[in-house]
Amino acid sequence: MKSLNRSLILNIIRSSGSISRADIAKKTRLTPPTVTNIVHELLNEGLVLEGQTGPSNGGRKPIMLRINSKNFYIIGVDVGVKKIRFAMTDLNADILFKNMVSINEKMREEELVRTIVKQIYMLIDQSAVPREKIMGIGIGMHGIVDAEKGISIFAPGLHMKNIPLKSMLETEFMIPVKVENDVRAMALGEAWFGNGIGFEDLICINIGYGIGAGIIMNGQLFRGRHGLAGEIGHTVVDLNGPKCTCGSYGCLQTLAAHDGLKHAAVKEIILGRQTLISELAEGNVEKISGKIIHQAAGQGDGLAIEILRSTGKYLGAAISNLVHILNPPKIIIGGGISKAGHFLLEPLKEVVQKRALSEEARNTLIVESGLGDRAGLVGAVTLVLADMFSLNYENRRQTV
């Protein structure tokens, strides 16, 4: 019970920004002596600070409490398909130090873990942060994850399976480790620090080398029975479509993720279509990327604009399905391909407007990520923060 009350008080202080002991007691319905004792512990541990005095209601002015965000640190790791990002942040998820390494196509499970361990040691050395000040390591991992056990079950883009990240890193660093699917972590980050603030229900969609969705319902991450909830990139949109990294055919991400855009451009170039994409790629089709296609679209290139519109329509159809199944009030779009902005979002929204069943569904808020390139790292860090501050994040049961 004491641990529950401690988490409750910490979360009230965090969410309030600044609050008095008396107001904590009112909001939590805990007795003033209980609040005083727990706050005393938090002050001694350096998790909470006493600040300025608040307004008085006739008596002595209350001393306001706030989280001591600069006194402790969190390490975030964002494992994508092509690269791994690392960051050291404070308790506000402000990035203080960061680095990045590329993933070799031939990298196997053991080398991936060795790389993560090495880079975390480098980050700790670079920051000179004492080990006891690091509250945890959060890892957003591409693919299917068993969050409770901290195991990467299947990372299709990396062709890796069954990596016990949590146990391996906790043994190495003796620091608590949280592992989650990267897009779910991203959704949590948006809910705490980005464009999802204030929303109990939302969906965050990441569009990069793959496509995935993180779902938050009633303020909690929703994983589904076997951790598959949100894998919209592997919903089939064309039974006769190209083969996906998962082994199936016609998955959404084969048509609307990075490689889908690239293949669409290469196909037209081979057929003789004149386009700025070729020029920007210096005549080498292997250099064609989502970034180059966006650059070409920005310069008015017809093919680039067509490709992004087609991508937006595929995504719009998928989002229409999500709206009809989960009916969220807000959908956040992030990831590298989302940087195409209006070239992508306008056709996407047009499809949702046409296909949604009701006026309310047609008016579902669809916005770009508020965290941008930081979304993956901030999301990974928020996994640890959620465990520190939330009463419901850990060990909850999910129902479908």
C-alpha cells in the first residue's frame, strides 16, 4: 500500500507541475500525516524539491513541491530497421546526450546486443552521470515484443527472433530495463510530451521503413492478447501484392512504407519516365529514398507528387479502418515518411473524409507528431517514466 501511495503522490506532483502538501492530500484523499511522511522520503531521496511558497487561504503560505527533474536520468534506446539511436535524458525527457549507430544488414542477435551494451557504456562515460542516478533504460524495439518479459519476439525488418533484452541488459548494468514495441513507446511519448497530451485515447502511427500503430486506450497502452495490436503495416491490402519482410504478400507497408515508395519510383524510371528523382539520386536508383522523393515533390516533380498521393491514399484507407474499429478522437502521424507533410496528409485526410461513416468520424483529428525526430527516443524514455509515475502501467491485464 505504501508503494501505491508513493506512486500516487509522485504522479500528482508530476502532473501538477507544482503543488502543496495540503492539495496533494485533497486530491489523493490520503491523510496529511501519510502525505507528509512520503513527501519527506521523496525529499531525502532527491526525487522532489521544495520550491516557492503558494497563495495563502488565510494561514501560513504553503511550500510548493515539484519533481527534481535535473537530479536523475534515463537512458533511451530506439532500435529501428536501419539504425539505433541512444539518448540520456532528465526526468522531463529533455535530451542531454545522444548518439547513433547504423545497423549492418548482416548483424545477428548477439551483435545487436553487444552494440547496444557498448553504446550505453559510451553514453554513460560521455555524460559522466553516476550509475545510481540512472533510473532506468527504456528500449523501443522494432517488431513484436513481449513487454512483460522484455523479449524481442520477432523483428521482421532485422530478421531477428527471441532476444531477451531486459534480462541481458539488467544483468550487465544492474539498472531496471523496460522493453516495448517502438511505435507503442512512441505513442506513450506523444501522450506524455507531444501532440497527445490531454487525450486518454489516441493512436500514433509511424511510417518509415515499416508501418505500425501504437494504441492508447483509457490512458494505457493496448497490446492485445499476444502483443500484435497495432501491426497495421502487416494488414493485407493487395492479395497479389509484393512480398513483405514478414513472409506474407501485399502488406500495407510493401506499398506505403519507404521501400514501397522507392519501388514505385524505380518502376517508372525504368519505363522511361522523366523525373527530378533521378537527378537528385545522381542517376543511381539505389540512392532513391523517401527523403529524395519528398525533395522532388517540393520542387514540383509530377512523379514524386503522384507517389506521395498514392501513399497517402493507401494510408487513408488503413486509417479509415482504424477509425471504424477503434473510433479514436485523435490520430498522430510520425516517422520519416511523414515528413512529406501535406503531400501525404492531404490525400490521406481526403480518403478518411470520403470513407468514414459519420460526421464525427470524418472529423477525427489527424495531426503530425509533436516530437518529430525525437519521438522514438522520447518514447523509449517514457517507458521508464511511466513505470515510475503511473499506477497502472505495470502488470495490468489486457482484454480483447
